[in-house]
Amino acid sequence: MSDYLLQQTFNALSVGGEYALLALGLAIVFSVMGLVNFAHGDMITVGGYAMFLMLLFGIRDPLLVLPFGVIATVAIALLLERVAFKPVRNAPPNTGMLMAFGVGILIQNIALMTLGSRPKAVATAEWLTHSLSVGGVQIPVIQVLETGVTIVAIVALVALLRFTTLGLAMRAAAKDVPIVRMMGIKADRVIMTAFAISGFLAGLAGVFVLARRGAVDPFMGFAPVLKAFVAAVLGGFGSLPGAVVGGFALGIAEVALQLGLPPEIGGFRDAFVFLIVGIVLVFRPQGIMGDRPDFGEKS
């Protein structure tokens, strides 16, 4: 029983780690710009197709292919910030959200027109399919790596925000961008850094999504970013610690329900997950770690 519990714990941490990486990317852009970037998942798609093209040109070394996918994701994040999101910075929040939806649909349709709708096989590193023996349990290497990479990424992000000048500027921008400008800090640099970090986190998550799927298609980023958005809301949207807590909480809930639900209703797992999230938000609408705003009396 203890071995089985250990196995499922790694499953929950692995799934939660993927959601946490993506939720962090959403939260860091929202905290600086107030933008809900629903094109975040489509950046994963770009990274996946970048790896596919590397394989198509005969470059099969994982030490080249995987980093290239992450770099491509960071590059598309920066490009979208310059081309799509910078012109609408001072527009109402709904404009930025609609722009994000439009960019996501555009990326999907470009992929459909140029590469087709059929999934393209992308063989990742063979060692990612191996397993490690931990306490008598066979744990897939990908689960161990995903959990470890998530922890390292979170620690590195915390160190960046707390101990660097740029991190201090980003924390200040999350509170008040106009004041940051008045203090002589270049807001453009802060916002571009936020998008670069967001793209990097999406690229890391994309590597693990692709390793599990084994193929890339134009819509591969939709489901992960939807779950990440739910995780970010659950943790407290705009709160970086909340994004991490929400991601892991969602992963644990999914695995627990997968194990606990009877087989005949196991296919409705996501419905039960969203029901639980809804109940949590009824009693704590600001999320697990969010600050509750005062909207005044509504009755």
C-alpha cells in the first residue's frame, strides 16, 4: 500500500508541477500587465513545432532539440509582446484579453494551413521513457524530472524577484507601473522580462507535455493552459505563490479523483475537479492565497 501511495504521490506532483509552471507564466504577466494571456498555450504549440522542424531537418540530438523548443517559445513570447500586446497596453483589460484570444486563434490557423491538422510525431530523448526504482516502485524519469524542474524553476524565480534589481523592478511594477516609470525604471524592460520568463516556463512545460504525447498538433496547448488558468484562479490570480499552490492542488485533486471515483463515472473526473474548484471559490473568491478586494456592499 505504501508503494502504491508513493507511486500516486509522484503522479500528483508531476501533473501539479506541469500546471504550476504554466500557471506561473500566466500569473507573472498578469501581475505586471493585468493581461490574461490566453495565447500562453499556443506558445507551447510553437515550441512543439520548432522541435518537429529540427527533427525534420535531421537534427536528432535531444541536447539540441529540447533547448531549441524552449528558445523558440521564449522568442514567440517576446515577439507577441512587441507586435500584439504592446499596442494595447493602455487599452481596457477586455481589449488585451480579446487580443490574446485572437493571437491564439491565428497561431492555430497558421499551423493548420501550413502543417495540417494531423498530429506530427516528435520523438523526445529516449532516456525520458525510462523508469527509476524508488522504494520498490518504478517511477518514470519524466515524472521525477518534471517535479524537480518545477521546484528548481520556482526557486530560481523567487531568487530573481527577491535578490536582483530587475526582480525588484518587476515586483514594483506588479504594484504600480506608473510609479515605476516615475522612478526612472524602463517599464518596457520589465514587461519584456515578464514575457520572457513566461515563455521560458511555457517552454519547459511544453517539453514535458510533448514527451507524454509524443506528437504535436495545432491545439495541443489548449487543454494545458485551460487547466493552468483554473490553477492560477484557484491559487489567487496574480499571486505567484498562489499559482504554484493552485497548480499542485489541482494536480493532487485530479489524481485523487482518478483513483477515488468509481470506474463508471471516472470519465467525468474533470467535471468533479471543476465542481470542487467552484466550491472553494464560493467560500474564498480571491483564491487560496489571494487578497480579497473590497468591492463594497452588493446587497
